Amino acid sequence: MSTKTYPGDRLVRVGGIVFAIGALATIATVAPLFLGTSRFPTAAYLVCMLMPVGFAIAIAGLVRSVLGQRRALAEAAAAQRG
């Protein structure tokens, strides 16, 4: 297993963190609806939109990482051929 990092690896991590923040916000804003307490302000619901944004960032990082791995493999194959 390789420990080499590729350009998209950091984006995947950041996307995961942003997704987790959005997921926690979603749980926090839905909980009062089930508990019968007062609702949060609209701004709290807007923070929930971080979940799909984080997912998109992670997917973009995954694509960048795959392209970086393909490029590295192509360069290694070209170097072997001479």
C-alpha cells in the first residue's frame, strides 16, 4: 500500500469534514421537530446545506486523486519503456 499523497486527497478530507458539519446541523435542526420544542432560525437550516456541498467537494477530490494516480502510473510506464 502506497503512502504517497495525491492532489485530491486534501479535498476529500475537507469534504468529509464539511459533510460532517452539515450532517450534525441537520440532526440539530430536525431534533426540535420531534421533541416538540421551538424551531431554530432559518440560518440554522441554511447550515444544513453544507452536507451536499461537502459531498461535492469530496467527489471533486476523489476525481482529482484518481487523475493524479493515473498520471503517475502513465509516467512510470513511460519510464520503464525507456
